[in-house]
Amino acid sequence: MFFNVIHYTRYDYSQPVTFAPHALYLRPRESSKQRLHEYSLNVSPEAKRVHTTDAEDNALDYLYFNGQSSTLELTSQCLVETRNSNPFDFILEPYALLFPFAYADSDSFVLRPYLVTPHGTNPSELSTWLEEYMPSPPSDSISFIRTLNAAVCFSLLYVKRDEPGIQTPRETLERGSGSCRDYAVLLIALCRQLGVAARFVSGYVYEPVDPSLINPPVLSMHAWVEVYLPGGGWCGVDPSRGIFCDDNFIAVAHTSRAETVNPIRGNFYSPVPAHAKLSTHLLIENKGP
């Protein structure tokens, strides 16, 4: 599938401010399942842009500003081709067909950061959760991951949270609710406790909007999880929907630590207190196969 994505972000400040360097995770990644055909980034006020990659090989842009401004506007536009219409188009290694399985030594070394227990995780609480929501889990690995993902989805109440930050797994379990990023971090904690390498993914998801709606939903970036399955590679699973990710998902960045891939990260300075107001607009157009 081909998608045109336009992501607009604007910050309005109560007075002119000076900007520190900003780090941007807005450029979609490229892989065997996703190809980036076009990408542009417009920034106002003008800034020097340095395009590089981070330690996990995500596309990372740095912006360096001169002078002051009372606004900051960023517009990214991309044409992305996704090639994941069948998320189960792979054959697991024989040793990974049944769950639990152990990674090969060479994989275990590389996957170590994706097996570390996330901050704010209580192993006993996760074990209690697993006993309650997966009392009789399936034995084959794909069904196990699918059941675990669905259990997270149906055990929580989805809420849209505009405030920054991510709940810890403990907070999500205590509240019984969370946003997509909170769901993702909880699923990551569960997977890692069970010995499955898992990482956080930030990106976009396409959902057709009913044109008859007077007040259509406001789109925003999405978060999900990728688990590493020998023979299948990194496979996307979306716990806020309870599904494996298909070609409606557009990945931008992945990480072992969820808080490190915020789409826009940077500070501003002012000699007196200044307040910022954020407004965003996201358009995702399906351009067909």
C-alpha cells in the first residue's frame, strides 16, 4: 500500500524564545517491509538541519537554530510504501515453534537490550496478571504471542492521554487503563519477563475515516510493539487493537527504551517565564496498492 502522510506541528510561545538544538524522529524507517519514496521537512524559523542515525539505526534529524522566535512550525511530508499485507508470511525456526523457546547464542547477544526488564516493572505483579488473563496459554509460539497481545488489549481501558510521559507497567496495571504507548510498554514488560525480545515502535496507522462524520477523530502518532521471532524477524503487534500489524502500519522509529523516540524533542530558553501552546494536525491518505 502507498500512503501520503503530512504531519504538522506548531508551538506558540507567550514571548520570543531561544531554541536549544531539537532532535526529530519523523522520517519513516526503511526495511524489507517498508519503502520511503519521498520525504520533505519544512521548518520555521529557519534552522540548520543535520540528518543522521541514532544508535539503533533510526533516522534522526537535528535542528540548530539562530535568533529568537515566538513560534516554531514543523511540517513533514512523506510517501511511504508498506509491504506487509500478510503479517504471518514467514516460517519459524524449528526450535522456536513451541513456547517457551530459547534464542540461539548469537541472537541472545544482539537482543540483550530488548530483554531487559523496563523501569517500573514488578515481576510478581506481571506473574499474577499472567495467571489471571492467560491461565491456559497455547503451546505454539505464534498463538501464544497472539493470545498475550489480545489479553493486554481486552484487560485494559483505552484512554487518549495528551500529557507527556509514559506510564510504568505498574501504573498501567493499577489504573487498568492507558494510551497506546502505555499498552505497548506493558506488553514489552510481559514479553521480556517471558524471555521474548520486544521493542517499542513509534509511527502512524491508517484507519479510514467516515466522511459523513461532522467531527471526525483527531489523528495522532501511534505506538506498538515488535517482538523478535526466530525465522520471522521483528514482527509488529499492536496491543491497543489486539492484532498483528499489517500494511496499514507505518513505522518511524524503534527502540529498547520507549521514552527515547519522542517525535520532537528539544528545549527553549527565555530570560523570564514563557508558556508554550502545542497544536498538531495529521493527514494520512491511502494512495492505493
